[in-house]
Amino acid sequence: MADIETFYEWVPGHAGLPENEEADRLAAIGSSRRQDQIPVDLWSARAAVARRARAMCDARARRSHPHPDPTPGHDGLDRRASVTVAQLRVGCSPLTGDTRHRLGLAESDACVDCGEPDSVPHLLMDCPAHQGPRTRRWGPLPTLGEIFSTEADLIVDFLVETGRAPRDPA
């Protein structure tokens, strides 16, 4: 490896230096031209396409999410509870029979409490076995939007009371 010498030199900006004035002049010309007439190198084009693709994917995910607004208090939960609420929000939780069945962890998608097909909506809104805990927290006929708009610890408490989630080890 060759030895490389590096020298640092202070250069005053905008002090009438001919090279600096020329750079300013060229920048002004470049910024006044129509952008579709300026050639773009391959690296910049790829970066621009990647940024646009990410923005489009993010926008599509926000539009298609069943509950786009964050659940209040979600950030204050411990890791296990936070993951559990996030899984419920996207409709794919190992606490429900449909997910366990799809993953090959259960022979059927039946609810362990009532025998009906189990899913996140069933667990949180419909299961007759959980009517009491559900009504105490969210009233008699809550929607998923209403449930996920309440404090996240209410959801976790509901899961613990119904036996779907274990209590925190003390």
C-alpha cells in the first residue's frame, strides 16, 4: 500500500475567488434548466427509482392497513405485549386458530373457547365465551377500529383475562 500524504488548506468561501464564482454561475445555470433536459447518471437514477418505489410501497401499506392509526399506549408496552398487539392489528396472531392452522401448528382453525372458526375479529369482537370481558372494556358491540383506538394495555388485559395470553411473570 502506498503512502498517501493529505494536506488541509483553508479556503475562504464567496471571497471573489474565480473558481468559486464560476461554480456559482454553473450552479445557477443548472438549477434554471428544465430537469427533464439534464442527463442523470445511472447511480442517481437507480437511487431515485428506489426512493419512489419505497414511497409507493409505504403509501399502499398505509392505505390497505386495516387499522392505520396507531394504538394509543403501544409504545409503552413491554416487547412481548407490543408484538402481540402488532400481530393482532395486522390480523396474523398465533393466539388465533386460523393463524395456528395456517402455520401447521393446529389441525383446525376452531376457537379453543367456542369451536367457531377463530380469527382476530372473532377473538376480539365475536367469541361468545369472551362477551363479559369484552363488554366491560369496549361495550356490547365494539368494532376492531374502536378496540384498536383504545389504550393498548386494555387489549393486553383482555387477552390475559380470557386466557389467550399469559400473565406477566412476576
